[in-house]
Amino acid sequence: MNKKKIITIILGIGIISLFIAYQIYNKPHVNVLDVKSDIIITADKIIDDFSSDETKANRSYLDKIIKVSGTISELKLEKQKGIITLKTNHDFGSVLCHLSDQATQKINLLKVGQTIILKGICTGFLMDVILIKSEIVNKKNLNT
């Protein structure tokens, strides 16, 4: 092949790659509330699954939209983002739900000991199960 064909092929591949990268970068964010849950589970069950077989649990839960129910053990704000910790039957593990901006605005309506249902995207297990972009689906014992 001559140099002109090689340069044309390389430029074509480069343009296609840039287009794909642009599409991926500008992919719209998922609104967790509007999307059907892949899995409905309790905080105790999901932590049990990750604690007993993390590889299998990653296949089941990773990057899925999880609706999880449990009891609030801690509420906190970090860098103006709300984090709800759900109590589990494990001494060293819990479910950490990092709230969306919209849900963070409602964190002051919640209290420790309250039963809640949250929906978020599972990103894995680091001593705790982590859910991101979490939304409050249902809150019990809330005076609103």
C-alpha cells in the first residue's frame, strides 16, 4: 500500500474513534427514579451476598439499579452530598447510599432508626456495599 492509503485509513479510524468517544462522553445520565429496578432486596441480604461470595455478588449486583430497604443507622453530609448508611446484621459492613442532589435536599427530613427504601446504582463492595445516585423511594415514620 502506498502512504496516501495508509494515512487515509488512519485518519478514518481516528475520526470514527473521536465520534464514539464523543457519544460516550455525552451520554445522558440515568434518572434512577424513572428507571425500573433490576433488583429489590434488603440491606441485610445484599451485605450477606457480598460477604459470602464477592465475585458472585459483583456479577449479580454491579452496575444494576437496586431498590434496597433497611433501617437508617447514620445520616451525614460530605462535600454537600448526602450519605445514608443502612444498618445490617454485620458488625463491619453496611450499605452506603450516596444521594443524588435532589435527594440530598430531603436528608434533613430523615432520622436515625427510621425504615426507608432507597434506589441507586450499585458500584461494588469495599467493606460496605456502595450505591450511588440514590433516590428516596419510600420513607416510613416521616412527618411530612
